Amino acid sequence: MPNPVAVVTGASQGIGRSTAIRLARDFRALVLVARDRPHLEETASEVRAAGAEALVVALDLTERSAAAAVVEQALGAFGRIDALVNIAGAVPQIDLFEMTDEQWDAGMELKLHGARRLTIEAWPALSEAKGSVVLMSGNSAIFPKSPYAAVGTINAAIAALAKAFSDRGIADGVQVNSVMPGAVMTGRRRSYLEHWAPLHGMTVEEATAHFPQEAGIERYGRPEEIAELMAFLVSPAAHWMTGSTVRMDGGEVKSV
């Protein structure tokens, strides 16, 4: 890829931030997208330290005009888009019978529709570059339990959306895959554990140990490990891999 450029959403923290920093080793420039400008600037500093250029685009992808603005700024700054990694999308973990319509809509609008709109807007540039797209799903698509109803439903929809994009991509020269991480220790997960532990009579340390045991895995994943998978999927080595949903979960899913 000559002077490749990647767009990463959700780049202000967690897996998105780790992915952007990892891609700085392979791409000339990174376009970093999220709502939180101060944290995006921190990611940008690490991307530049790793040797790539960085453009910060602090936008809310639930706004319908945001996707076009991201693509316009990316092409204005760098003239091309070779990879799009859709990671943005925190969905609240609220019981199925307690979630409001507004909470459902907020999760769908950011993670599903935000990724859909941005992929469509970037598609002409991606097609010209014969580029790659990754969409972030998650294991809750396979385990749609009541407390994770919205997360599971949206993640299942993301995997289906990636499959549909990949079908179009065969004709247009765009490779599209989705990723299903398992339990990854991010700042958001730590905050959740701090909230969950006292409600269940546990210390944070006990709660942190509880979830891997319950899932039948050795440990939590690290954001950097998911970032390595993302880097592979948008690399030339994975060019013939399209329409796949890749699980990286420490063995949590026991079915074939």
C-alpha cells in the first residue's frame, strides 16, 4: 500500500486507542474519530510518536452529517482512505425489561448506524484504494442474555451488516470483516466492575476475578491484543479474507 491512510473511530480510549497506535506502524497517517477531543489528542500524540501523521476529528457519529464530515476532512488532509476501522459504540448494559426506547435508539444510532453511514460515505475512496473495512461486533451477539440485550442485539446486527458490505465489496474491490472480542479489560470495563461489585457484595478485586472464572477463560484480553488482530485484517496479508467474523475471546465460546 503506497502511503496508506486509515480512519479509526472510537480512537479516544480502549480498543480504539490501542488500534490507532498499532496502525501507526503500518500506515502513513491516521484519522482519529471520537467525541472526546482531549483524549483524542492524547492518542494523536502517541500515533505521532510511533511515526505516523495524525488528524483529530472530534465529532459525534450519532449526528447524521458527521460521517460525511469525517470523510471530507480525511480526504482533504491526506487525499485517500485505505482502511476504515469502526470501533465507536458504547452500548449500556441494562436489563431487557428496563431499557427505554431512548436507550435502545442511542445504542443503535452510534454503533450500528454510525458505522453504516461512515462506511457508505468512505466507500468510494475505499473502492478506489482497494481498501479494507473492519466493524466491531462482540461475543454478546452469540450470548444475547437479558442483562446484555441491547449489546447482543446490536452486535449481531453489526456482524450481519459487515457480511452485507462484504458482498458488495467483492464487486467494488473493498474487503470487509467483523471482529467479535470477548472480555477485554478496558477503562469502561473497570468502571463497570467498580459499579457491579458492591451491588453483589464483592470487592472490585473479587468481581474482577469472578468474570473470567464464570466465562471459563484464563484471563481478560488486552486492548493491544485486539489491536494486533485489527492490524492483520487491514494488512495486505489478509487481502483475500472477506466476509468473515473473527472471534478473539480466550476460548469463551465453546461451540464450533
